[in-house]
Amino acid sequence: MNEMKNKNTKTDNQAWRRKPRRFAPKSRLGCKTCKIRRVKCDLSRPSCLKCRSTGRTCDGYGEMPLAFKTEKTEIESTHYHTEIAERGDSYDSHYPCTKISAYESNGAILQNLGSFMILPMTGSTQAEAMCFFIDVSIKDLNEYRPCERWRNTLMFFSQTVSSVRHAAIALALIHRSHLDPHSNGRAYQSPSLKDPLPDRTPLLHYNRAIQLLLSPESGDSAEKTAFTLLVCYLFTCFDHLVGDDVQAMKHLRGGVELSCDVDNAALNKSSSVNAIICQVTEQIRRLDMQAVMFLVDWTPANIQEISMSRLSLFDSTFWSLDQAADHLQILVAQVMRLRNTEQQLSPTGTMPPLPSSLKDIVLGQLETWSSLFENLLQQGQGRPSGSDFETDPLVPLLRLQHTIAWILLIGYGPVKEMDYDNFLPQFQQCVVLAGEVAAAHQRYSGGSSRSTFTPEIGFIPVLYIIGAKCRHSAVRRRVVGILRRQSIREAAWDSISTARLVERIIEIEEGAAEDGQTVQCMEQVPSWQRIEALSFIHIPRAQSATRLDITYTFCGQEGMHNESIMIKQTESYHVGQLIADSRP
């Protein structure tokens, strides 16, 4: 009996040997570093937390997770583009904006994570494009007013919402194509992106994002609004980058209109969605306000209401540089509206007349702004202990914009072109400040001379104004030198095209010098030879050059003069224009 019991006990103890061991399925999705170390990877991207927490360098991932892999679904390109074009034709042709609205019958949708792509791309290429967007594009989008919270928002939703993801990939791909010829591969090294990208790939992602936004599936209206606004912002950046500024402004105006129509009752149900909408609305409204720096007949939405609400909050000082920048942006927009109303050259311009008393009001507000700004710098408010405002590149940029706005406002009305000669000290100060901003910009881009892009307006239009209104030869040539130092895109402004435009103005105005001598002083440029008002249209072409069609008038003379300037473009720009030409 005891022998039988011992035998059974021995059998039970060794029963596990006859059963197959159950192993957890082996993960092949970890980063290369964790695979080599044979430790569990948390799969965080672009680098895992396990490597970062131990101080190691994460060598990245060999392939994308299964949830991100491309579906092998074939779609005829012609049918796909026709469908998007038919949807686009349903937009209201009487209103100049792209109606990507969450409140139309089709609406926008929140797409669940899963198989994102219906495109001829590998998962690895998608992953690398997203890494480029996170590592490079997001940083460049708000260089002049960096906001970590906004960057984190873009980063999160570009990886979790399919429509935003496609828009981000499209922007990243065309952004990388824009950088490559200037950087010779130094701007962003990626093994899977060494080969040239297919020309149509960014366009396919662009159209896929539109398709997802127009899908008839149901969803929470507040969430749809937030994601639609994010896509509007990314599309605005995309179209500016490829040179389709008209389409970019349509998306911007559509985003502004959508943000104005936000249902407050729906937002109150979700504070997190409300926070997202507030963030993207702030960015879109900022771009809308800055658009008057390059569009003659552009009026920012609700500028009067914003001016009264913001500027009435003036107190003893500003509490941060961001607050000072927001107030100055409104004042600059008011100044540009005054200037553009007076010197309207656009044949379709319909800007309403502004009261003459507005000049004195805005002038007083500019003086108040300057006083409060200097108080902020002296008191050092809004910064952590021990920090120095004077090292912030936003400081010279704000001083530059304020000074040029003051000069333009003083010159509004009966002041003639010869009177701008009295502002030579201010123009010289502006050139110094612009040099500081350009140096900070180059440091921000890694100390290289690579081409950069941002949808924000910084100092390029200011340099154009200086080159057009200051007739001092040395100042003008310093302006051209700063513009040509680095290829910079600020929304519709391009530093190389702007430099060529200033050079043409110099040729026209200084061409009247006697005996062909170089102009040594401003008085050598006669009044009748000075350009009083100038507008230009940037016409990108897919050939070897782009074109600037300019229209200008001379001081005290009747009639308009028209001419075209051909400007050589880089190969990266050609790629972008090819996309702009083929978009439905």
C-alpha cells in the first residue's frame, strides 16, 4: 500500500515533465537594442523608455507593429482622385474658403487605430515619415513661438487619429523633400528614406486624410471638430510648403470659420476636447492674423472684436513674452490694414474703409505696448528664476516688428516717399535686429544653412519693407545679404524670392542715377523715380524657374507698371509644385 502511494506521489511530482511548457508568444516588435539585450521592450516610439531610462541609445525598430501595417487593398488612382474631386466640387463656390466642416452632412470621423493605409508604401516608410514629423517638422512649425504643449498635442494625435496621421505623413514627406537638396542628407538620416520618394506619395496621403474627414460614419461632434481643425492646420502648412498659397489660405479660412462655429454646449461635455480645440484655434487664429503681412486684401476674422477685447486688458505690464507677442500681432494687423486700404492694388480687393482716427488710436497703443514691453524685460516676469529675457530670440523679433509697424503707421496718410529718409536711424536699427533674428534662426536649425520652413510670419516681410522704403544703399544691400544667407520659407514668403524682389526695386530706383554712378546717398534717388506702392503675385512653375508678377506705381505719377521676374528654384521646390499641380 505504501509502495503504491509512493509511486503515485512520484508520478504526480513528475507529471509536469510530460506536459508541454506554455511559453508566452515571442514578440518581434521590440527595438533592436532590447532584442540584443534580450529584455522586454515597451515599444515606445521613436525610442523606447527602457533604453532611455538606462541611458542607452535606442537603435530603433526593424519593422512596424502589425496594427500599423498596410492593407493590401487596391484602389484605382483615377477613380480615387475623381471621387475626391467630386466631393470638392460640392463646396460653396461663393465663399472663399475650404469647407472642411464637422457640421456638414458627411462630417468628420474619429477612426479607430488599425490598418491606416491604403497606399503603395511599406510600414517601415510610414514609421520613418512619422519619426521625421515628430523630430523635425513639429519643431519647425512653431519656431518663433515654441510651445511644448502644442507640440505634444500634434505628436499625440498624429499617432492616434488616422485622418491627422495621414495629413502629418503628407506634410513630413514633402517637408523632407524640401530639405534634402539643401542639406545633402545631413538634416535627417534615415536608412529607409535614402532613396527618392515617389512623387505622388504625399498627395495620396493628403487625399486619404480628406477621404477620412468626409466619411459618413458617425462620431462625437466635438471630437470631429478638433480633428478637422488639426487637419486644417496641417493642410495649411502643406500647401504653403508646396507653393500652393491659394489653397493654403482656403484651408486657413475654413479652419477659422469652423472654430467660430464651435458648439459651446458640446464642448462643455468634454473638457479634454475643449482644451484641444482651444490649442488648435489659437494656432489657426495666429496664422490668420499674420496673413495680412503678405495678402493685400486679407482681413483677419473678428479683428475688431479681438482688438477691443485684447487691447483693453492693458495693465501695468505684460506677464509673459507670449502675451506681449499676441498684443503686438493685433497691432501689426491693424497697421497693415491701414496701409493696404490706402495703397490697394488688388483688382478684386473689397476691403472696407477705415476711420482716419484709427491711426491715432493704434499709434497710442503701439507706444503703450513699447512701454509695457520694456517694463516686462526689466522686471523679468514670466520666466523662471535666473533666466534672461535678452537671450530669447523672440525679443529682437518683437522689437523689429514693433519698429517697422511704427514706421509704417507714421508714414500712413499725407507722408510722401521722400519722408522715409527721416527714418534712417530706425531702419538701421531694424537691420541690426533682423541680423540677430537671422543668427538665432540659423542656430535653431543646427548652425547649418539648410532650407527651413515655418507657417509663422517672422522677419522676411519686415526685411522686404525695409528694402522697399529705405533708400540708403548700404542698408538695402545688408537686407539682401540677410535674405540670401539662408533659404527660409515663412508661409507664402520666401527669402530668396524676396531678395530678388528687393534687388529689382534697387535696380529700378537707382537706375536714375546720373552717369550710371552707384548711389551713395538717399538724396540721389529722386522722388519721381521712387516706387510708391508695389504688389506681387508669386506664380510657381514646375520648370527651371518660378515667376513673380509685380505691379507698381511711381511717386507722384499716374499709371501702373507691370513686369515679371524669373527666379531659379531648387529641385525640392519642383517636387512640391508637381504635387500642387496634380491635386484634385
